[in-house]
Amino acid sequence: MSVPKPPKPTLQRALGLRQATVLSMIDMVGIGPFTALPIIMLAFPGKFSLIPWLIGAVVSFADGLVWSELGSAWPQAGGSYVFLRKLYRGGFGRFMAFLYVVQTSFHLPLVMTSAAIGFVNYFNYLVPLNFWEGKVVMVALVSLVVILLYRKIGDVGRIGFFFSIVVVFLLLWTIATGAWAFDAARYAQNSVLPDFLTDWRSSAFWLVAGSYSSKTIYAFLGYYNVCHLGSEIKNPQRNIPLSIMISIGCIAVLYLLMQWTMAGAAPQEWIRNENVPLISLLFESVYGKGTAYLATGILLLVALSSLFALMLGYTRILYAAAKEGMHFPIFAHLHPKGNFPDYALLIFGAIAALFCLLFDKPSQVFGFIVVTRIFIQFIPQAIGVLLLRKNGRQGELNYKMPFFPFPAILSALIWLFVFLSSGYTYFWSGLAVIALGSIIYYLFFKWKEVQS
């Protein structure tokens, strides 16, 4: 008598609206907005520092509607990998999806590194570290994230909810502290633009605004994390669009309030360079060293939460691609009891730890992360939802964006603006990723059948 084989492990739909929303929110926040504050204020002091954040919010809402349509139409693990293949179909759809997989394979360790850099910048406020001690802390941080994620998705959702409480608490405490220390005279004194930016109608103003908006857009990225987890979301046709819009709305309000209060609470002499621990300095000036240490410790926990959420989502992209033969087969392995992509988690955790040894400034990573995704992911998706209607495929949509087609067109145009204003360094790096991905695809994957 043959013994029946145990069922193959599969991803489980265990995350409701609350968990989906908080996992997106903690992915959005993390260390990003806190490290972006001094970067923005170096170029846009005082009240003008709100400009890049407003651009980031507009981009996120417009693009969020695109993700809402796609995520509710195809609620599967992998997010954009699935969307690009479904939108464009055939050989071109497979090619675009493969480019996205290549980009993700670079971006996952880079995003982990950017958050780890910010973590060390604030950890230095608590315990001064030399160069190599900082690198050890970064590697230890990545390792802790892998340990926390090495478990069932239900347990991951509960950890994510705890992190979300910490994230919102710190943002509200920072806003309240900034409001308490707000000085109208300092706010006016800080609000002096460099001469070449004084004319908002000039091309120089908008080129700089576009360039620095890539930093705030980076701080918003993550609202789509729920789409990466599509196979693990309950009632995805409803919960995916709702979680995206709720997370963007809440975080946009909190970011704008934080930047506004900081513009009137932080003296301009604090903004020495982009690595200054601005939040710690604010809390020290208001409450003293002891409370500043406590707030910095909470901020480090927020940084950990961001790494936790983004590693969670990105490993599902790698799993989805590998399962269909569009990545190394090892990444399609699921833990036999926990039903999560364990090999993808372990291997990319190790790669992220290696990347932590190579970068030292968050601005080096911010621009590359945003710009290289524009032509591979964001603009193709915005155009794709337009083509769905044109080709009579709107019946595939479970959720349809309001005011169509304006959000999709606006999203594509603003992404193009950010790309063109990013400067040649990131422009060429984006093209390099596309070129590398194209070569790999045509050499190894063009004739490979997708294993649906």
C-alpha cells in the first residue's frame, strides 16, 4: 500500500485589510523619511522643503490608483512581475517582466543597504562607531531581519502590526515635538532659497525640484507592497485597493506635517550634511539627552520594521519569477512547514549583507533605486492600464480608478519628469540595467517556456 505524498507547500491567504495596510505603511516609512529630511533641506530650506514632499504625494496617489487596478485584477505573488506579463502578453510581456526581475535582484540588496546606512547614522548618535564597526552593525541588522521573517505569514503579519504601532507613534511624537519647538521667526529665517532657485518659473527650479523629489518619492515607495503579497491577501479585490489608498493618505499627511514642523524647529546650522541625525538633535534640544536616546532607539526600531516589510515583499517577487522559470529555480523553493520562500530570503539576505560593505551615503542609493525603476516598472504599468481599455480588456479589472484616464496619464508624465531631471549619473545607470537585462534575456531566457 503506497503512502500518499504530503501536499506541496503553497502560499496562504492569511492577511486581512489591517495587516495589508500596516505592512505597506511600515515599508513606506522606515528610515527613509528621516534620512531624507536633511537631504531635502540642504536644497529647499524652510517652507520650500514641502515642495518635493508634495510632488512625492501627488506621484504616489496617481501611481497608487494604477497599482490598485492591477493588484485587484491579478492578486498573485510577484506584483509587477505578474502585471507586466499580463498587460503586454506574449514575448514582449515576458521580456518586460524579466527586466523587472533583473531590476528587483539589484534593488532588493540596494534598498536594504540604504535603510542600513540610515540605521548606522542614527546608531552613531547612541554609540560612536568607526567605519568597520558601522559595517558590522549593518550586517547584523540585515541578519536580524532574515531571522524575523523566517516564519509563517500569519506570524509575520502579527510582527508587522506591532511595528506599525511603533512607526505611527514615532511620526506623531516627532510632529508634536517639532510643533512644540516651532519658531515663526526661525521658520521665516530658514525660508531663503538660493538665488538660482528664486524664480519658480525657471527650468533650473523645476530641474532641482525633480531631482530632489526622487528622494521624497523613495520615502513614499512601499504603498504597493500589498501587491507583492497578492497570493496571501484575503478578499484581494477589495483589500488591495483599500490598503493602498489608506496607507498613502495616512503617510502623506504625516510626512507633510513632519517636514513643516521641522522647517520651523531645526536651525539651519544643524543641516551640515545629509548624514546628520536630525531627529535626534531635535529631541535633544527639546527634552535633553536621555529622551533623545530613547527616541533614537525607537527610530532604529522603525528602520528595522522597514527592512522587515520590504524583504517580505521582494522575496515574493523572486519566488513568483523562479516558479515560472524566469529566475534561478532555487528561489522557487518554499519552506515545507512555514510555506514561505526560504531560499530566496536566505540568499538575498546574504547579498544585502555584502552590499552593505560597498555604500556609505544614502543619496547614492536613493536616486539609483527610483530612476532605474521608472522605464522598467512605473511608466509601463501606467501605459498598460490605458491599453487595457483600448484593447477591450476592461472586463479583467475588478477595481477601476476614478477619473480615468487622468491618474494614469499624470503618473506616467511625472515619472518621466523625475527621470529627465535626475541627472546623467542615474540616467545612464538606468539604461545600464535595461541593457544588462536585455542581454541576459536574449542569451538565456528568450526561448524558455513560462511554466504557468
